[in-house]
Amino acid sequence: MQRKYLEFKKKEKNLSSTKSKILLVYTGGTIGMVKDYNSGALKAFNFKKLLKNIPELNQLDCDVKSISFKEPIDSSDINTAHWIHIAEIIEKYYRVYDGFVILHGSDTMSYTASALSFLLENLNKPVILTGSQLPIGDLRTDAKENLITAIQIASLKERDRSVVREVGLYFEYKLYRGNRTTKINAEHFQAFASRNYPHMMESGVHLNVQKEYLLKPNNRKKCIVHKQLDTNVAILKLFPGITENVLESVLNTKELKVLVLETYGSGNAPTEAWFLNALKNAVKKGMHIINVTQCSGGGVIMGQYETSEQLKKLQIINGKDITTEAAITKAMYMLGTGISDKLFKTIFETSLRGEMS
Ligand code: ASP
């Protein structure tokens, strides 16, 4: 794969040995965008110039080095190759740095955070995603606080060990578990929510760490970086009036292996024969169908209502309280590992990286 990133600034050997060493990975997003004077639209900007706008970085009590995508992107352009690329950067510098901060557009940040959580097995260092709603050069920007606190969180240590040892997402004073988040607002600075899992840190006058909510990985296990994601997956959101044609055409998509079905409430779906038969036939042909709720909080409880009891009988997978973002990326990851059809349901229903309760 073509190298999409550039390295600049000093070499690693110039890093101090006592301070935390943080690698900033700039992928793009509003945080580093500027206005195109002709169209008025925001577009990605050169990261070196961006860094000049944050002299505060020099005041931090850690060594920060940076690396940037050669062509920074709006996160709406992110794809699985980019995710693997970010995972490879982390793999390459895993031993050198104590923590990683990924600057990313907010639009798909929850998908990227979820994907990275699965790609990085036995992660023992912080990988914190952040971005902003306004560009860093804007007078009212939220970028500086997000960036500076994300770096501080990544450099937090206790007894010589990183406090955060998982993929987190820091935005507007809160650190969330990345694979529990969803973007909920395109206007407010508080753009993310984690409705089914408490935030793990809150930044006020002090950084308030909620240790009990942080993942406690086994630090004897070596970090494994996975590099395969299978994109033969789809999401279908149910709505009253959905037709057989729509359902059939999704289920008959060439090569489709996994369908994430966004159902109503606690995992309920129509009980009409055409609907259940279509699902039944797809499962019989080997498709994995995952039941997730379209509600922003709470989860699927298969069998609570008659309208989900049927799905349970059809061997539809219980997504419990997983987000759609985590469900689709977990499916890509699991297919990528080459897992057998027999094990797929059991493993999917197991929490791998704290993504479900
Ligand atoms: N469109 C931008 C992006 O996701 C929005 C943002 O950065 O907040 O890249």
C-alpha cells in the first residue's frame, strides 16, 4: 500500500527519557481545515501550518512528535484502508511512544474509534481520538482544549504505567470509551454521547479519572495488530412501511455476509410472514444477521416481546447494547479474522473490547 503519511520534526532519539512520549497522528477533519475563499467551504489544511497555531504544545510536560496523512481527509472519506493504515502507524511506533493521539474529523470518529479498538488486540497504551467542531484557527474554536487535554490524557501515568490502556475518544471535557460513542450533534461542541457506558474521565479544574470504568488489559499479553477487515457487511434501519423489495434486495446483495439490522426499541421487528421468511432464508444461506436497536440508549432484549421472540428463534444474533458503529466494525473485524460461521454468533455476543455490557 502506498505510504500515506509523512514524518517530520526531530528523530525519536531526541526524545527525553523521563517525560511521556506522545505521537500525534493527523488524519484530517475540521480541526485542521481552512476556508476556501472561492467557495466558502472548509477543506483540509497543511498540518505543519496547523501546529504553528498551537504554541501551547511546547508548554506541555511531555514530548510530542507528529506525523500526518500526506493528504489529510474529511472523515467522510475514511475507509477501511485508512483504519489499517492508522493501526500500522501505531504498530510501527508502539515501542517508541507512551501514547497516541489521533486527530480525526468528528463525522466518522466513532466508527474509526470502534474499528481501531478491534484492530488493536491487547492494547496496553492509550490511543485517544479527538477533533473539533470549529477549525483551530477560529476565534471560538473548541480545538485547542480538545487537543491539549487529549495529549495530557495520553501522557497520564501511574506507577510508570499508562492510566488509559484502550482506545478512547476525548471531546468537550469528556473521555469516552471509543467503541461506545456515537456522534449526536452537528452543532453543539458536545458532539458525542456514550449512552450505554459512563465516561471515563472528565476535565474540569482537575482531570477527574473514573478508574473503575477503564479497561484493565493484561499487560503481559503482547499487542497484536490485525490488518484485515472484510467489508461485505451492511446496515439496514427498519421503518414502518419497509417493503419486501427493499429487504430482499439488501439480503440478496452479492457477497454480503453480515447484516446489522437496526430494529425498534428493545430489539423488536415486524412479525409479518414475508419479513420473517426473508430473514429465515438468509440465515439458512449462511448470512449473519445482528439485532441492534435504533434507540440511542438501552439495548436489545431478545424475547422480551413477541416481536423479538421470533428473531431469537431464527438465530438472529443479539447485539445487546452495542452501538451500530461498533457492531459494523466488529463484524468487519471478525470476518477479517476468518472466524468460522459456527463460532460467529457466540463470539459476536461476547464483549471483546468492552463494546457491550
Ligand atoms: N466533516 C468534518 C469531518 O468529519 C467534520 C469534523 O471534523 O468535525 O472531517
